[in-house]
Amino acid sequence: MIRIRRQSAHWRSAHVARRPVKAASWRGCTLFAAPLLVAVWAGFPSHAFAQAPAVPAPDQQVALVTGSTSGLGRELALRLGARGNHVIVHGRNEERGAEVVDAINAEGPGNARFYRADLASLADVRRFAETLLADYGRLDLLINNAGFGSAPDERLLTEDGHEYRFQVNYLSTFLLTHMLMPRLLDSAPARIVNVSSGAQTPIDFTDVMIENDFSGRRAYAQSKLAQVMFTHDLAEELQGTGIVVGSLHPATYMPTGMVRRAGVEPRSTIDEGADAVMQLVDSDDYESGQYFSGLRPTRANDQAYDAGARARLKRLSQELTGIRCRMGRCRYVGG
């Protein structure tokens, strides 16, 4: 097994343009995230970081896309900026983040701001969420897109001691979403979109961190199913709040870093994946908690519909993250 540790690095500032922005509207609420390919990054400080601030206008909708410095997340951020949103760009690579922010600010009518945070560190995720709560009075859309793929086929551990894919793809999403819930509730109608995958493997609750019979594909597929299970739970918890939640497999083998690292030939385009995600952002024609494959509603792995399995996953996630929730309001109690 390999434990991933971060090293400190120097930050180089990047200019973010500030100008008035007229908000564009979308139908519906906020969303969750999808798989974005992340290499094992080192060389970043252990704190969430923001560029010089671009401040949203009072009537401007605010969208957060995790893992939005490349691939699918980047395309989603650009589309949201093009419709007039203030986009919170997230990633670990400051130069790529600055490039996305500059592109959004240059094209308009929206604007953007970059925050750096490492999802392989729960402390970093908590600091990231706390910073966003301090910086923003609203959050209309959350797309949980950041993720780590099946390659390399090695068992990696985060600095918290958890299996790497389970934490980066699911556990940090669980923590971040719950910590940002006050802003989503206050901004309702809002939407959460979780970018999952058609690769889904049932969770073995006797070996969640896959210490036995490990494979990168199994770890990835387990974490992606956990996202779908989380989506179902959130939909139930948030009934009547004005927050709609959806999850999806955006497209098969898009030309992203994750796919290239796995040595797989792309079969679809990033535009196809972005179209599928944006459908869940915009459409009012699906039930909260529903799972999609591309543009079509479909059934996820059977475990996603097992209330007992979802309850076990929720209890474990609360224990590992230190988050406790009641009626959509959550607090950190340590973990």
C-alpha cells in the first residue's frame, strides 16, 4: 500500500478580473459531482486557497464545481460561466485553475474564483467548506465532480488513513456537501448533482477499505456506488426543502486524464458528458434522487435501493467525517 502525503509548495498569485455581471437563470436547483481524473498530486499546502476574489453580484447565482480545472469539470465550469453564473472553480493545480477562471472572466457574462483544496485530506475539506461559508452568502448549485480513477492498480491511503478512492470520490463529497448545506438550504430552490459512474460494485461492510482482494477497479466502483447511495439518502432527507438531488453516469470513457491513465480508448466526448450533467442541472422532469446513464434515467446497482445498506454507509460516513445532521442542518463534532 502507498500512503499519499502532500508537500508544501509556493503559490503564485493570478489576477482575477472583477466586473459587474448580470445573472442568467436555470430551471431547478443544485447538483452533485462526477468522476474527474486526478493524478496523485503532491506539492500543495495543506489549506484551501482562493485567488484574489471575484465577488458575485447580489442577484447572481453561485455554482460550485469540484474538480473543475480539467476534463468534464472544466467544461461544466465554462458552460455555467457562459450563462452568467458566478463559478467557484475547485482543484489542486493552481495554474490550471487560474486558466479556467481567466477564460470565464474573459468570455463573460459570468465570473469565477478559484479555490484549492485536496480531497485526500478531510482537514482540507473542512477548511475549504468553512472558507466558502465565510465568503459566500448563497450557493445555488453544487456539482460534485472531482474524483480519482481505477489506475494505478495500487492500494493507496490518504493522510487520514482511508482507502484513497473511497475518500476522494465519496467521503470528502459527503463531508463537503453536508458542511455547505446551510447555504444550499438558504438559497433554495437549489440543486445538487453527483457525478458518479456506471461502474458500481456493492460495498463489503466487513472490509470497506478493501484491505483484502484489492483492485483499483473494485475500489473505484465501490466509491461510485457510494455516491449514488448518498444521493438517495439526501433526496429523502431534503424532501420539501426545495433542493433537488440527482446522480449520473455522464458518458463512457470520455477523453479525460482518468481515462488516458487507464490506457483506455475514449468512446464518447466531453461535450456528451457535459450535456448529460447539464440536463440534471436544468430539467424539472425527474424525481429527486434519480439516477441517470447519460441522458436517460436508469437503475443503479441493487445496493443503492437497500435502505439497510444505505443506513450502514451513512453511519460509517458520519463516524469517519465527524458530521452529524438533523433536518438538513449539520455540524462537525469531530472524527
